[in-house]
Amino acid sequence: MREFKIAAIPADGIGKEVVAAGLEVLDVLAKRDGGFRLNIETFDWGSDYYKKHGTMMPENGRETLKQFDAIYFGAVGAPDVPDHVTLWGLRLNICQPFDQYANVRPTRILPGIKSPLAGVGPRLLNWVIVRENSEGEYAGQGGRSHRGFPEEVATEVAIFTRAGVTRIMRFAFKLAQSRPRKLLTVVTKSNAQRHGMVMWDEIAAEVAGEFPDVTWDKMLVDAMTMRMTLKPETLDTIVATNLHADILSDLAAALAGSLGIAPTANLNPERKFPSMFEPIHGSAFDITGKGIANPIGTFWTACMMLDHLGETAASARLMRAIERVTANPLLHTPDLGGKATTRIVTDAVIAAIEADN
Ligand code: ATP
Ligand code: MG
């Protein structure tokens, strides 16, 4: 019996609802498979924890997490706690020290889901976006002087290191190589940003030399938004900086039908530390407690986690169950224009897992 230790951190808002649903599904999946066991421990970290203790997670939280094989994460953010506290206090407090430098976001249109792009279905839109997750524009460097005075200046410095750019390029080329089309688009802004982005381009070209079987091209981020919208079929694997990929992946999620469907993995590819798996949506307090959050993104996230753990058969089974459910409009939550609840969708996915052979 293969055994894995999973840390579940549902955190805030609908994160609690969709992770609870995800854990139910994982439990059924492991029993159905019979070959592996998931030992799941759930942590109550997040904004409620912050209101009691003044921190989003305990001081020794990371030491605790180190003993796990993977982290299954919900969402952070609460209306009465500042965003930078919730984000830096929990999510980034795990991502950065655990060196989860590759953020991977598969994007495709699932059966039964309508893209806002007329006539675009799964055959024309099947991407995976790789986001540099450890440096760049979100390095947190900079400052403010003359605060509040008319001469106030604020700087926000993007940091690109040769080591950081090289490792994300290698990761992206390798991922592109593993996909049928072996096609990579490197997103850049080197026409306007003359230092970091120029080095980014140079390193892309260097690393490309190690992957002669991968076809690659370079695209300015502004033009990229048009290409994603007008010629989605020309794209496959995409690599971009922290900021650029943050923006492009919201566009990608919208083009694929709903934010509620999209999954992501924060990977430490060397496996020195646990990797973290989460839906890309936030805590969505506007629908929290209503029982209508779409759990599909969190289920797809579980597929990525199972793949990472090497349980590819179970992952494929879960993906088949997800696709059987999305194909039926009666099982769509309100974000997809339907009337189904989190409960109904979860039960349907469980039934589809049990019926799968
Ligand atoms: P963040 O600040 O982390 O981006 P947020 O709460 O501002 O979070 P999101 O949670 O990303 O924003 O959600 C944006 C919108 O999409 C909200 O109106 C929300 O209701 C909707 N939404 C997001 N996730 C889901 C989901 N899983 N199911 C249904 N609707 C969702
Ligand atoms: Mg948001």
C-alpha cells in the first residue's frame, strides 16, 4: 500500500467549502483505487486563526508542513483582514520558503462548458501556463520616500536572477517537450523594459538550445492577450513572469469558462520541499456560506496533486469523473449559468468515480 501525508489548509471563505468537497472526493477515489492511502491532516490556519492569534499560521507551521508529501490549499482573503496580511501571512509564507518556483496552470475547455469565445472548444484551446513564482515583479523590493508629501516617490523593483530565470525556462521547455505539440511561447516585454526582460529573452534562447525538439517563439505580453483571444489554437505551453502570468492566467481562466474551474500547482520541482495545490480562485466572500461554490477547480487541483504523487491512474479516473459531470448542464453551478449546488456537484463526481471502470 502506497501512503502519502497530505496537509489540507482550507483557509478562508469558499476555500473551506471546496476543500471539504475535495477531501470527500479524494477519500472515495483512494478507496476505489485500493492501491494507495492518503493520510490527511487538516489545519485551521487563515483569517479566523489570525483574528485569534495575530498570525495567519503558527510560527512553527512550516516545520510541521515539511513532513508532508503535498499541501492541498483552499483560498485566502477576508473582508476584514487586509489582503497583504492574508496573502503574505499564509500563501506566500509557504510558497516562498518552500521554493515553489514553478506555478503551473492547465487551461482547457471541459466538456459541456462554454467559452465566451464563439466557436472555441476543447480542440482549439488547450494550454498550460507556467508562471515564475519566486521573483520578478513580486519580489517585494522597493520603498517609499517623502510619504504623503507632494514629492513622494515609490519604487517597486522587479528582480530577475540568472539562476531564477534559467530554472523556470528549463522547467517550461521540459514541460513543453512532454506535451504532444512540443510548442512553447515565451512571454516578454523586452521592448519597453531594457534590463530584466532582455536577460529573460537571452536566457530563453540559451535554454532553447538544450531542447532542439521544442518549437518556441517569443511574444510581447500586450500582443499575447490578443493572440490568446483571437488565435488560441496557435498556443500550447506558455511561460511568463510572475506579474505577466498572473494577469494572463485570469484571462485564460475566463476564456476557459469560469474561474471556478481552474486549478493550479505551486511546484518545488526538485522535491526538496512539499508542493502546494490550489484552485486559482480566491475566497469569494460574496458567495461564501451559500453552498453554491463551484468545486470543480478544487477537484481538478486534486488531479494535479495525484499526478505529482505518482498516482496517475487515480488522477485520470478523477478527470474522467469531472468531465462526465461538467458535460451535464443540470450539474452546473451558478457561475456556469446553472442551478446546482456544491453538494450536488460533489455527489455527482463521487457517483461518476464509483461508476468508472
Ligand atoms: P482574490 O482577492 O483572492 O482574487 P476575490 O474574493 O476577490 O479573491 P475571487 O474569489 O477570485 O475573488 O472571485 C471573483 C468572482 O468569481 C467572485 O464574484 C466569485 O463569486 C466568483 N467565483 C470565484 N470562485 C468561484 C467558485 N469556485 N464558484 C463560483 N464562483 C466563484
Ligand atoms: Mg480576485
